[in-house]
Amino acid sequence: MAMKMVLRGNMATAYAAKLARVEVIPAYPITPSTLFPEKISEFVANGELKCQFIKCESEHSAMSACIGASATGARVATATSSQGLALMHEVVFIAAGLRLPIVMAIGNRALSAPINIWCDHQDTIAERDSGWLQFYAEKNQETLDLMLMAFKICEDHRVLLPGMVGMDAFVLTHTMECVDIPEQEEVDRFLPPYKPVYKLDVNNPMTFGAFSSPDNYMEFRYAVHMAMESAVKVIDEVFEEFEKKFGRNYQRVVPFMVEDAEVILVTIGSMTGTAREAVRLLRSKGKKVGLLKITTLRPFPKDLLKKYLKDAKVVVVLERNISLGFGGAVYPEIAAVFANAARRPKIYDFIIGLGGRDIVVEDIVKVYEIAMDALKAKKAEMVEWIGVRKDEIEVIK
Amino acid sequence: MKITIGATVTEAGSSVRNKTGGWRNMRPVTDLAKCKRCGICIIVCPDAVISMKTREEGPKTDYDYCKGCGICANECPFKAIEMQQEER
Amino acid sequence: MYEIRFHGRGGQGAVTAANALAVAAAMEGMYVQAFPVFGVERRGAPVAAFVRIDEKEIDIRSQIYNPDIVVVLDMTLLGAVNVTAGLKKGGILIFNTKKKPGEFSYPDFKVATVDATEIAVRNGLGTQTNPIVNTAILGAYARAVGNVKLESIIEAVKQESPVKKDENAKAVKDAFENTVKGW
């Protein structure tokens, strides 16, 4: 019988690491992910988790230790946020290139400057091209479930890539809500121990982190890309098996009221729930609105986005990130899905909730109205910032 | 070449197949009559290609891997090692 | 759905009170969310914490702007913070005070009072100058609101209190019995 607990998102990922019987956890604490190493050290001190908990001197060191530990064939996890992830950047790419299935919980937090500890997705979006799988949770149950599934997906020999599970700073990391904690035996049946293809072993010496010349670097990169492509199938399989075993449904892209929708909102993370409320409100007024939640941003769910969005008149992308000098980072990717399509929806981009600015139902309704006006005006493209007080910004002429 | 997972080199000692002696311009030649078998050349060789099995035999340079850097000749206290132009 | 806001000062345990209330409601099979005002914690500074309780799964993730219930742990906050901001008409205000509800003038709201400070001190929770009232105030919540049972709150308080579990449970019960409803 699964146990129901009221937990913060950070705690839920710590429980996931415990249930996954993670063997090495190197970590360096940073708000809003600090509760993860805190809870892990408690588990280890209490003897509830047999694991090497390494207190590192920086995030760069923490990820480096993750790489070393994972190369020995151990199951490895860590957690970080924002500047911490940015400091890891160099080694984040190495973890993927070395094909080490490390799983990292991320408390999605804005990047400096100005320094800000609250929620947006800029930190993980900045690591989008690193070769890590990216999952985003909407609620605390998903942080636990996705973390558990991430181990199984990442460790699959068709994938062998690291994965990040993003959860919104404070909105999930520090919010208590009901979470079903599965039984250890059930998790053990779902997630057998990690079997590495190659590992560091004094009795069978190998070289990890070897040099590669122009003559073969592209082949290695292509191999990582192919692994990312095969991850699509593996994710679907694991989501299906998870549902059979634990009864909770996961999809790379989750549709809500899209069947007859003329306008479809695309969201990532915790804003999805608030957007769902907004969709219900708009539906009650007869508006044909639907919602798509992206759970896996990498591998990018091209197939499902095409399937759900192709008949919409307008696709509204809501983004808690900004690629400065362009627009949101997800918007061009969704546009690319339809780049060569004969018939395509109008795609508009909205930047919202940066640095923890609260997203309320009224914001989403406003986004819908702006998008409808743009459609009427036949606007070809649009990147709109929601709720920005433009008149207060200092301009030097 | 096999493109392994993570560019892992799956066997130990495979670098012996890379015969770096081909990089050499100058060849160290040891005059065993001048050599006092002190072994300094063995210690200073950055590629560890000089070895000595017996005193009689004296130090031997493995030309498959010697890159001809000349450190041994420079360090030899008895000027027993001469750098000669490599001819191919 | 019920939306509740707790007002206290950093270190008084408003966040813990919100968490314990959520745990209690969850024990009764309700869906809950409990969260602080997201930010940097400072001892003595005014803080707020929020709880949502619903029979069905809670979708909304924004902060709470129009609570049904406001709980005030420290009456000195009334001069610093507008504790009734956004409180729905007919909403419940729970004060930690020696005064009776009739001594307040809030025509739009229902006022309930309890001397949680005296109850906390009597049960050995903190001192007269620094009483720990966050558990006692939940007894008043159980009495004034009635959507979460006293037994569940006692159980949750025991679970959430790192020390003095029995004393905290007793404070909840005492507060429940001594709460005065102004309606």
C-alpha cells in the first residue's frame, strides 16, 4: 500500500532518490534546491538510505563527482538551481558526452543579474542543448514520479544519457501537497539496479573521457543525437509501464480540451494548473480553448505537438524564459514543427512569470484576448511580455 | 574505427599501437664506451622509452616511441649520448 | 475550495501552522496546498503563509489574493499589515487576543478570538515574551471554521512538532475549548 504524505517538491525528489536506491549523491546546496541534500543527508544519517553522500565545495565539483561516480557504474543523483546549474555548465555537457545516466533535480530559478531566487525556467533552458533529457513537473507528485522514471529512461541501453527533472522554484519546491509515496518493493520491481555497458574497474581497465579528432568527433555527437531520438520510444514505454504499475498517467505532451479547440495554449511546469483553470473559465463563456502541457522538452516532442496543434487556428506559447534578442526559447521550436507544413496555425509567443512573478488566471485570460486580437489583425508573428511596466524602464537617449 | 558509447576506450594499453617514434627528427645514439651506466637518461626520459636490463647491455632506447626530444643527451653527465640527424 | 492566510512574524511559526493545517486536512482525504510567501525569511519581520483545502485536486498555482479565512498570530501586526486585505465578505478572522469578538469592529467579517498566548505559556510552549502560539491557534481554527476536525489537527500537530508533542496537542485542545465566536 502506497503511503500518502504531505510534502514539498524538494522532499518528494529526495524520496524518489531514496526509493531508487541511489548509491552516490554529490551535492552543493543552493536555494531553492537546498532541501534535497538536507533530506538526503538525513536519510543517510538515519540509516534509511545506504548511499555515499558527498558534500562538495561547488556545483562544478558536485557534477564532476557525479561523473566520476557514474562512470564506476553507480546510480547517481544530485540537485541544483539557477547559478548552480550555470556553474556546472561545462561538466553538464561532459556527463552527456560520456553517456552517464545521472539524474538531477532542478528547482527552476531565474538567473542573475539582478540576483533573484524565484521561479522561471531560464536555468534549464540554458542547458537545453547539453544532451540531457529534460522533464518538467506540474505538481509534487510529478516531481517524484518523473524522477523515478528518469532513472529507468536514462539508464536504458538505448538511451544512456543524463536527465534533469525541473520543478518550479517555491511554487513546487517549497509548497506542501499530497504525494503518494510508492512501496519500496514496487519501485524495486519497476527499477532494477543500473547495469552500465562500460564502467571504471581496476580489474578491467578502460579509458573514459578520451580525446576525439575532427575525424570522428561528429560520429560521437551523432551517436548522442541518435540516443536522444531513441529516448522518445523509451520514454513512451516507461510512461506506459509506470501507469500499469502505479496507476498514474504520463505523456510527453498532455492535452486538455484540445479536440475542438481553435486556440491552444502551450505551457510548461506549474503554470499549467492555473492555465487549466483559465481554460475552464473561457470554456464556460463558450470560447473554444484548449491546453497542451509539455512534460519532456528534450527529446523535443515534435510528433505530439504536430498531432495536437495542426488543426488549431492559434497556438499560444507561454514561456517562463527569454532568449534575449529573439523571444521565448520554445516558440521557435514549435514554429519549426510546422515550418514545411502546407497548413499551419498562427503561433504567438508570450513571456510570463519571469523571476517568480505570480501567474494568475486573469493573466492567462488576458493572453487569450491579446492572441485573439492578433489573429483578427492577421498578425504574422508576435512576442509579447505580459505585465511588464514598460514606462518605468530607464532609457538613455 | 568503432564509435563506442561515450567514446570509451574499452581496452587498456591501446596507445602502444600509436608509434610516436615517427615524430622524431633527431635520433639519440648512446656510446656505450663512454656510458657509465648511471641511469640518469632512464629517469629523465619524458616518454619512458629508455631501459636497462643488465649493466653489460647498457641503456637501450626504444625507437618505436622515442620522439627525439634530446633531454637524455642534454642531461648525460658523460656526454655519451649524441643526437644524430634522422635519415629516412 | 477554502483559501486560508496566516499572518505572523518570522520565527513565530505561521508557516508551520499552515503546514500542520494542510497535513490535518489531508488526513481527512482532502487535497491541500500549503506555502509561505516565497522569499527570504527574517526573524521578527511580518510573514504570511497560505493554505488551500479542497475536495478535488487543486489546479490553481497562483498565490492567494481573496482568502476565506485569515488567522492572525500576533496582534501587533495589525498596525503594520492590512490583515483583512482581500478577505471575502463574510469571511472569518481569527485573532490571538484576550479581547472578545464584540470589541472589534469588522462589519463585513466574522471574528473569532482566543488567548493563544496564555494557552501556549500555560502549556510550556515558549515564554511570556516569546510564546509559541502556532499550535494553539489551530485549535481556534478547528472551532471557528469547522472544516477540519479537532482530532485531525491534534494528530497533525503531534506529527509536525519536533518536540513537546503532548504539550502542543494539549494547547490545541485548550484553544478549541476557549475560542469565542462572534457570530
